[in-house]
Amino acid sequence: MDQRKEAVFRYIDEHRQEILEDWKALVNHEGSLRQPDAMHAEAEYLCGRFREAGVDCAVYSVSPEIPPVVAGEIGTGRPGKPVIFAGHFDTVFNPGTFGENPFRIEGDKAYGPGVLDMKGGIIIALWTIKALEAAGYDERPIRVCFCSDEEGGDFHDPAIAQFRRWGEGCCAGFNMETAPVDNSLCVGRKYLMAGKAVIHGVSAHSGNNYLAGRNAILEAAYKVIGIQALNDLEKGTHMNPAIVRGGTVMNAIPDSCELDFSGRFPTLAEVERVKEGLAKLFGESTIEGTHSEYTLSAARGGLEVTEEGKRLRRFVDSVSQENGWSAVGEVVLGGGSDAGYIAEMGVPILCSCGVRGEWNHTDREYALVESMFERPKLWAAVVLAMNGFSAE
């Protein structure tokens, strides 16, 4: 075995308790996306931990209202192209949850808000760097970039800009998101686009003036059917008419109805197809005398499947099996992430590189404890072997 790899593995084994303590501290750190002050405090905490590991790290914040980003680099000036570890440190859990449901280990599982999604992945990135540096790694710079607005789906422009900045020029990226229990890695994620529509009709008494009315809810029902018809399940495009609000009383024909909907898309080409369909759908009316207006969010959070991304997955699989670990499969997931912004810079990137577990976003969220030690070894071994990927 390569001496540096042996030193890395030994380092992880000798620091298991410290790794668990770091995991516990981060999980118990208030980290709700609904609490900007907590996000800024957590950013400073994380930045400090990476600085202690030798990373030239900073908190990037444009205002108290805009979620901050933690990013930096260790090994500037090394000859090889950088690798980057990325992700987010916000969670979906409400303020106060972190004291009510603190980090704990029961058997082979760890519990707590964000233990899986994705505070565990950040600790893996931290200790991968610490282990490599302790082993004298000097081949290429290692970058980190973690945002605090992923779970809300907002992906503010300042965060996107930092992902692109730190991703540019990298030879490979590893997004430290939730990992499936089956040890597979994510090679693609779907774009999310949300829409809001208002359908206008004509109000009238439903008994005395029925024919004079133009029912906005009924027109909205046709819109719901039309939205659903834009699905392409074979390609993986899923449209979801989600919320309908309309009407005031039982004996009046409603003159207004609001409709909220969303879609998940495997490619930007599918996004454009659906946009064209929505323009036609809302530009026409089934019920004469009604009309509609709608708005769409930007399509964000996607990671298109590429041959380079699949090649990186195969490379990781070969490293895993060469070291006696299990095979690493591949999967495409429906949820969005921030990995795509690094991929936009021409960087092959894998997602779901964090701890393995299930039930993220619920109070049942858990992570497999042993994966907290397995994954730093895997990513360190991959980084050590990265010249093999670059040379293929």
C-alpha cells in the first residue's frame, strides 16, 4: 500500500472520537434556513474549523439577509489542477429543533437534525483534508465551497457566483450531499422550476345569474390537466399541480383562482419544452371570458448526466474496489442540489458523497456511523489517485 494512503487510513482510525465530536458539535449547532443569524454564526464556526485544518478560508456575505457562503483553498500553488468539496450547511428544520432533538448514536446509527443532510458530509470533507495534509499530500490544491441557501431552493446569485468561482479550473468535484445506504453515487439531479398562476373569471350569483358567470376554478381545473399533460415520464420530467386556492362562498361563481405548480426536469432542454407548453396553455382559455397570467421561477438545482461525470463515478468505483471496499453504483435523483453550478464550469462532479443514511428532512433522519469513517478514507484515496483520472 502507498505510504501516504496508509498514513491517511491510520490517521482516520486514530481520530475516530474527534471526528464524532466534530459531527456532534455541527449537528447541535443551530442551522435552520429560516434563521439568518444562525446561518451567519454557523458560517463563522465552519470557517474557523477549516482554517484550523490549514484551509485559507473566508465567509462571503453580501448582507445580513442573504445567506453566507464558506469557501477557500489549501495548497495554492501546487502543480495539479484543484479538486473541490462542496455542498450546503443549512437544514430544513425549524429553529429550536436542534436543542429538542440533539445528536445521538443508537447502535450503528446517528440521529439529529441535519446529521445526514448534510452536516455529516461537511465533516467528511474536513477530515479528508486533515488526513491528506497529515500524510504530506502536495500534488494539487483542495478547495471547499459550502452555501447556506440550498434547502430553501432559492440558490441566491451570490452563492451561485461563489460555486462557479471556486469550481472553475478544477479537475473534479465532490458534492457532500446525503448518500444512499446502498453506496451509490449520484451522477444527475433534476432541475426544479416553480410557477404561480392566477385565473380570472366573472363572478355571478350561482342561482339567479348562472350563465352570466365565468367560473375561474373550473378554468383552473383545465389548467391542472394541461400542466399534467406536459409530463414526460420516460425522460423523467414530472409536473406537479400542487396548490389551488379559489372561491369565497358556496352561492357565488368564483371570479378568481390561484394555482401553484412545480416541475422537475432532467435537462434544460426539457425545461424549455415545458416553458413553451405553459405559454400556450395559459395564453388560451377553455372557458370563454376567462383569462390567465402566470410567473415562473428560474430552473435551478439540476445536474445533467454527462459522460465525464459517469467516468468519474467509474474511477471512484475502481478506487473503492482496489482498496477492498464495496462497489460504487450510480443513481439519478429527483431532488436538486448545488452541484450543477460547478458542473457549469466544465468540471465533472459527483453528488451524494457524504454519509450514508435515510429519511432526510424528517425527525427519523439517520446516518450510518461507520460511513463517517469509510467516506474520508475513500475520498482521500480518490484524491491520492486523481492523476489516474486526469490521465485517462
